[in-house]
Amino acid sequence: MGRLAPPAAAPSADPRGRFARVAIVHYWLVTMRGGERVLERLLRLFPQADIFTHVYDPAAMSDTIRRHKVTTSFIQRLPGARRHYQSYLPLMPMALEQLDLRGYDLVISSESGPAKGVITAPDALHLSYVHSPMRYLWDHYHDYRDAAGMVSRAVMPLLCHRLRAWDVSSAARVDRILANSHFVQRRIAKAWRREADVLHPPVEVDLFGASAQFGANAVGPAWLWVGQMVPYKRPDLAIDAFNALGLPLVMVGDGPMAAAMRRRAGPNITILPRLDFNALRRAYAQCRALVFPAEEDFGIVPVEVIASGRPVLAYAGGGALDSVTQDVSGQFFASQSVESLIAGVEAMEAWLRHFDPATAMADVRRFAPDRFDDGLLAALE
């Protein structure tokens, strides 16, 4: 198992020419996040592709996605499906298996929620791009169960036991698997006992630039945290550490923990629910550094910050180990504890005088979209 690299020599023919009809199966289409950006790139590679999904909200999707034919499973017709789609998770294996893909010779499943379990034609190639095995079934199961209501907590053991069995068996239906990071590659091997190559997701690194692009010659004094205010993103860890340090921190994000985090934050911490894209680009380029305490499957925010010419202090786990290069684009702290993060910030402050934005920005170009395109096409050879 290893990183999927483009072939040393250009292939004699574009492998896409072998596939007349292409289907892309995406778990659900209700918001534009990282998985949907990958879907957009797949659609650029395969403009003739049809999309299959459980639930579709056209108003929430980009023009790129809306231009394609979208077929939904029966989950779409169930009450409140657009808002409460995850409540129908136990029905999704059956829903996937009812989708008719007999006419397609290439099927690409975009897996994070259930997507890979479709039934394909015997001579079709099924390639699965895995953002993550379903965390609520595997490594985060106990966290989700602890946070669930009384009824859900009672039924989850039986339902999730059956869903895990289906998740493993359906992995055998896939011909080739690509993981978005080495962390996800290891989780695939653990949960499904399947080998996967690593192909990092595409990041539009050219949309970002150093602080001089915004008319400033120096960065500001404030550190930055960006993400949804949910437990695994660890906003609490960032707040507790910076409360103790007294250093300025700007946090951008909203979510179920937001109100509690505002109460917890000291006067040196500013919390903003959201920024538009231009304001976020400026915040990236002018922050002192990004603090990234989450264990992510990949994590696009660190790549965007490095592409903006600023370093990242990340927890030494998950996808950040792929995106952050030690002493080039940032540093790591060892454990998700306040003491470890404080020590990491102090070490980073001492190292910052050695940071070279140009070198870091060059390093992160390995995540540019053309690298993803080359790797995806190589997997079709």
C-alpha cells in the first residue's frame, strides 16, 4: 500500500476513452463541503457522468453539480429527508442496492456516508474514492452513542452491528479503492481488510496568496482557528490553551458548541460565526499561524492556510501528517491536551523566525487539482 503516483510516462491513450457511460455515486448532496468539491472535480474529468445519491437539495449545490442528471434513492421521498437524512442510515444499504446501474461501465463511488454498496454490472469497473469509512460505525461509534438521545442510544448497538457487517461485505464489491490520506488508508485496512492507494483530494491552492496580495507587508499578531464547532474539531482545546497563554486568537466557525465556547473564551479570543470567502482568504494570509487540534481524515483548511503563506501548528495525528511538513510548513504537538498544545504554541513562536512562506507555498502545490486528476486517471489504467 502506498501513495498513488502518476505513471512515469504519459499513457498512450486517455483511459477515459474506454468508458462510454459513467456513474458517480455520492452519499448525499445537501451542502457544499470538501466531499462535494471532490465531486465537482470528478465531474470535470467525466463531464458525461450521471450522479446517484440518497438525498439531493439542488438549491444547496453548485452550478457544476446541478448541470448533471441526478438520480436519488427512495430516501429522498421519506419525510424530512433533506434535513434528517442521517436518521435514515439503517435504510441506506437497501436503498443503494435498488439503484439501477446496469448501463454503466465505470462507477465511481464517493464514500463517506454509504455510497460504495451499489450493485454494478459484472464487466463494469467500480472505483471507490474514500473520504472516510463511516466514523459513526467505527472509530467514533462510542462518541456518537454517548451523545445520542435515550432511544437512539438503546437501538444503536443492534443497528450499527448490522450496518458494520454490510459495510465490510460491500467493500468486497469494489474493484479499486483510493484513500484521501494515509490515515484513512490505515482505517480502511483495519475496518474493511482492503488495500487502498493514497490520492489526496484536490485543493484550489491558486485561489490563495500571501499577505502582500491584500496590501499588507506583515501578518497580524493573532493566531487562527477555523472549523465547525463540534467536539472532534476540539475548539475547547484551542480556547483553554489560549486562555492560559493570553495570546490573541481568532476563531471562525459555528455549530452546536458555539454558545458554550463563547462563554468559555477569554477577552483575548474573538469568535466569528462565519466569514465570506474573500474575508477568509485575508484571515488566512494575515494570521500569525493556524492552530489545528483536530484529528481529521484529511483536512483542507491547513492546506489553504499554507497556500496563503502561513504556517500550521497541528495535532500529530490524522490527515495533517500528510499536509503539514515539519519545519517547512509548520510543526506538530504530540497529544490532544492543553499542556501539549501550550508547549506546541511556545515552540512554534520560537520557530516562526525561521519560517519561509515561499518554501511552504511551493511544498503545498502537491495538492493542486492537476495532481488529483493525474492520480485518478492512473487508477483507471
